Amino acid sequence: MSTIHTDTCTTPNWHFKSFLKAIKILLLGVMACGLVIVASASAQSTEVATIGTGSIQGTVADIGGDPVSDAAVVLQGPALERLAAISKDDGSFAFPAVRPGIIYQVTITAEGFADWNSSVTVEPGQVKTLSDIKLRILAVHRAVTVTYSAKAAAAEQIKSEEQQRMLRFIPNLYVTYDPHPEPLSAKMKFHLAYKSLTQPTFFAREAAWAGILQARNKPDEWGQGAKGYGKRLGAGFADGATGSLITNAILPSLLHQDPRYFYQGTGTKASRARHAMLAPFICKGDNGEWQPNYSQWGGSLISYSISTAYYPSSDRTAEHVFGTFGIDMGLHVVSSLAQEFVFSKFTSRGKH
């Protein structure tokens, strides 16, 4: 009895398990078929998309053929359609899905290079390669600031004037042939005075003038002989030093006037002569304006007044001082005329 009961219970369980197994196999088959269908549909969709669009690719390089990385590549289509890419280290870029039949404007920009522009269109399924992309390097524009220094220009003019020589050996410092001379600083005015007083020609001139006065026995109080010549020579050096320093350096610095003769060189002879004759009376100021030549007048009067301290009593009168002043102004007129019409022909011009 027990055995019959056991067999009756086992048979239904076996059939149930077989049913479950069949259901499981069926479900797995359905799922497999679904996956195949989905994969097929996806592949077909991708194939359709690939067939329906085109692609654009290229390489950005400079005119030397070297690749340009990090260049911005933009495809601009109609309306607001816009595609963008950045070139890689090797200069390459790509647009894998581009609508066919549309004219795109290609713009490539990179720092330090001029923009590159072109137009391109693709057919369905076409791979368009842009092979002529060469970026031109932009010229580097450097801003050069030129600063004009009037002081530096005046220093160059002074160097030129120091080289001026009449007959190749006589210094001619106090004339400027520059049509647009710069004003001199006080230091430059003293420098010119120093140069004029240390030239061998200065000592030779005073020595010769002392000999002339010795021959004429002027002043007669100093007598003849070496002692008399020594007094005349010493007085000549003192006159030359005080006259040059006061007239050409001290007063021009204080009054801001230029002690040089400004060579005209052009125009009629009458206008040039008038310019030269007025030079001792009218000078150019440091501001570039013509003005009374107080430096010349004052320098002559002061230097001759100082000379009364070492000249004999007969030369210490006001009449003598003013008479000498008049003669001095006349000599300056003659000197200016000579500068304008004669000395310029024999003076070698310095270069600057």
C-alpha cells in the first residue's frame, strides 16, 4: 500500500517541472529574437543616417606645412545652423554628419594667424576633405615711440660747431649754420665759452694784440720792455676772459638768450646784410623769439667797467668806457657781416 501511494505523487511533479522548463526555453527564444530584431533595426537606422548625410574633414597647417592645433573651425549654414570643432595636435578636425546639398561657409581662426575662409558642400554619403588649408602668419606690428629730445639735439649741434674751422685751423664756434638750431642750456653756453678761451688761437690773438699795443705804446703809462709787454698781455687775457664769460655765458644764461650768430645764407644780399648788422643788437632768445641783445650790450659794458680796475687811470673814465663800448659794437657789426658773407666760404662745417 505504501509503495502505490508514493508513485502516484511523483508523476504529477515531473510533468509540472517539464512544463516550467518548456516555458523558460520559449521565453529565452522570444528574447533572443527581440534582440536580433532590435540590432537589425539599429544597424539599418545607422546605415540610413550614414547614407543620408556627408562628412567634412581636413588638416589645419601654416604656410610652412606645420600643423596648427587648437584652431577654431566653424561651419556656418543657413539660418542658425552652425557646427564647430577644434583642431587636434596634428591639426586635424572632422564633422562626421553634415547635411548634404547645403553650402556651408568654413571659417578657421587661430591666434597669431590670419583667418581662413572658404565655402563647401557635400553629397549624401560623401567624405569631403579640405586639403588646402594654409594659415598665413600675421605680421607683428611693433609700436615704436620716437621721443625727440631738444637737449640731445642741441648737444649734437654743439659738437658740430666745435669742429668748425676757418682755413682748417681757426675755430669758428659762435656761429650756427643749422637752419633750425635748438636753444642751448646754461651748461652748453659755459662749455662754448670754455672752449673758446682754451683754444691756442685765443692766446695767439692776445699775444699779437699785445705786441701791437706795445708798438703803439698804448697805454703809455706801462712803458716798453718785457714788463710793459707783460702788462699788456695780462690785460688782454683778462679782457678776453671777462668779455667771453659775461657776454657769452653768464648773461645769456641769466637772460635766456643765445650768444651765437645765426647764419642766414639765403635771400637777397640786402636782407642778409640787414640780418648781420642787427645781430649785435637783436638776438634770439631760448624761446625762439627775437629780442633785444641785452647780453651783448651788458657784457661789453660790464667787462669794460671791470677793466678799469687794472688799466691806468687815464683809461678809467666813463668817456673811455663808453667809447670802447661803441668801438666794440662796431667791431661786432663788422664781424657779423664777415660771418654772413666771408667766413662761411672758408669755414669747414662739422657733421652731426
